[in-house]
Amino acid sequence: MRLRVQTKVDPETNATLRIREDGVLCVDYVDQTQYIVMPDGTSIVTKKRAEGEAGTVTFITKEGYVPVRQTYDPVKARAKTCIGLGGTDALMGKDQIMERTNSGKISEVLLPDHTVIQSYLEKQELPGYNQFSLNMVHIIRRADFSVVKVR
């Protein structure tokens, strides 16, 4: 059985509001931003990335939980990046993590002590013919500027 949905359009902003019978509210804005509020208070905002950049940024928040930001780049997802033998992280800055991701997705969590945890899927070449390892990489950046990488 399908859920009933009521749809309204705001005449001033031209935003479309959809309210489902289970209490989920969806607002679609003209700039393709989408705002979703769940009955438990969880809110999800999906926005297009900055001008000239492909993909979306999604913010997930809920009272009492740490906020999560997910960045998705469909161009990087299609590229299916594979790190070659001898590839190093030494020259990779904070903004170049997208260059290493195999799936085009990066998840970031901001903890209350200002620690940021960035997670992404990395594919790395192994010695031999057509052999690879697929790793979930977590980079933990603490407020004291220390960095820990967990694979």
C-alpha cells in the first residue's frame, strides 16, 4: 500500500513541499536543494556543489548526534580511481582526498571536541597482474593538528 502524499507549492519561492502521511516533510527548492525532515527530528539537506564542481553535498543532523557531511562527485565515481604502486599520501592535502576516492564519496563527521573524521573508499594496486586491495580509509584530524590515518 502506497503512502498518501500532499503536495503544496509556495508561490513566493516556488518551492515544492511534500508531506507524507508518515510525517516525513520534503521541500524541493528551485536551485535543486532538497530539505527533508523526519518525524524523529533528523534533517537532511542536499545541495549541489559550488559553481563549476560536479556532485552534491549532503548534511545530516539530529539533536544529540554528531553532524555528518557527505560529498559526492559523479565524475570521480565514474573514474574509479586506483592508486598505483608506490602511491603516497605525503603530498595529499585536506582538499585532495577526493582525488584518492574510488567511489567519489567522502563522509565527514565533526565531533564535539572539534575532531574531524573523514572516511572514503580507496582502491590500491598490489604487486602482480590485475591485483588490487579495496580499503575503507579514515583520516582523523584533531584540534591539536595531529592526524591519524586508519586503513
